[in-house]
Amino acid sequence: MLLLRLINRIRALRRHVDKFRILSLLLFVLLFGSIAFSYFEKKGIWDAIYWVIVTITTVGYGDFTPETIGGRITFVLVALGGIGTIAYVIEQLVSFSTKSELKKLFGSGAVKMKKHTIIVGWNTKAEEAIKELRNENEEFLVVGSELNQAELNAREIPHISGDPTKSETLNRCNIEDAKTMMIPLENDSETIMIALATRKLNPGIKIVATCEAREHVEMMRGAGIDHIISYAEISGRLLAHAVTEPVVVNFIMDATTSVEGFDLKQVKVGEKTRLADVSLGENEKVIALYKRGRFVFEFAADITLEEGDFLVVIASSC
């Protein structure tokens, strides 16, 4: 591993050295040609620089034509050295742009996002989560080793192809600057491994995940997952409510879908204040408070809110 890193660094250093040599040659041609043309043709230095640039870019307006032997020799040297050099520079720029686009299409590159959400895997749960994130204008990307790249590209969803349990893949996702890691997988063991790798690289990141087996919840908490959604428990409760209280199920489904109907959201209290002094939207209403780790449903408008409290707000999107 150490040898491989050393080889990669040497290769990167060689590429930087090659680029420096090309730019140095281009600068030398510009300086030499400008000074020589100005000397032999008795032109101002800015006219000489203009002539060199026009020559090496093969534009050739013909407004300055060498009339002396020295000027013609300068033209030959500038043409031979400059045209080839700038052609190589343009080729490198085009190649870099093409490589960047290909890496983006195939998910083999890296991102420079900050405060973004990393979603592991591509399934119906991830798809629904993306709808909500887009509605909230949150930055996100999808990472996984078996992604449908054609579909992701068609939907303009940024993605990274690779094993999310590997540090190399997570670093390409800019894990250090990420805000949230979302793991909506059906394999609890893989979820735990990803959480451990994530927590190691970014101790402060918020990790949310689904849990398929109830007995794995404590293991997930031990792996550093902040919010665990037990799919079996939630679906079971909703199924039961659908039989006995279907209106409640309709309310929950509408409230958790911000793209239509109404939306539930949280508002964090930044400083000590009264509830009546909190600014809310016209279609927003506080339905609960979250204070000292528990929900409060009975409260007055003049209740005092402390820093770190949360308001649970229902907002109509109609």
C-alpha cells in the first residue's frame, strides 16, 4: 500500500513537472520572440508581444510582416517553437475537459461539495429521499459499487462509483466536509461497516440509516448511527393503523411528503425567547415542542424557549 502511494505521488509529480516545462517553454518563446522582434523590426514591445501571440496562435493577420533578416529568423523560431507548444497546451486542456466529463459520467472522479448528504446505494428508498432533498434545495450525491449510471446521468444525479466501505471511495465523496451520511440499505451488516468507516473519517457527521432486523438496532447505535429507522416496525404499525385508523395513515403519508399536501419540519431555537416572538410563515403552525429530550404538546404562546429547543411545525404547501 505504501509503495503504491509512493508510485502515485511520483506520477503526479512528473505530470506537474511536465506541465511546468511546457508553460516555461511557452513563456520563453513569448519573451524571446517579443524582445527579438522589437529589436530587429524596431517595433514597440507591446506591438511585438501582439505579433508573437498572433503568430503562435496561427491567426496571422499580416499587419506586422518581418522585413529584416533578424526578424524573419525570429519568425521561424517563434513559429517552430510556439505553434507546437500552444497546440500541445490546447490538446492538454481539451484532454483534461474530456477526462473530467468521462469521470463524471462513470462516477470515477471526485467531488468538491461541502455540507452535502451522501446517499449509499440506489433503490426506491434513496429515490424518495432524493425527491425530498431536492425539494429542500439540499446538495447530495449517490455512492455505490453497483449503480445504474445511465439512469443517474439521465436524472442528473451526481454519483461516485466505488465501495462505500473503503476510505478511498469515501474520500472521493469528500466525506470530511459532508453533513450527513444516509444509508438506506437492506443489508444491516453492510450498513454497520459503512457507518464505522464513515465515523472514522468524519467523527462529527450525522449518520441516518434504515434497519431491517429489530435485533440489529443496538449494534447500529454502537456503530455510531445517530438516527435508525426500523423499517419492519414502522411498516407494521402503518399496516395496523391502515386497518383501524386509515385517516391517521393518510395524515402521516401526506405529512412526510413535502412535494404535495402539507409538510412537517423542525425549527431550531437559536437563543432564549418566547414562542409568541418566533417568526413563522403564513401557512405554518407549531404543533409540538421538543425540550430536554421529550415532546411537549400542551403549551401557551408565552412559553419560554431555550437555546437548543426545537419546534415541530406543520406547513401547508397549498
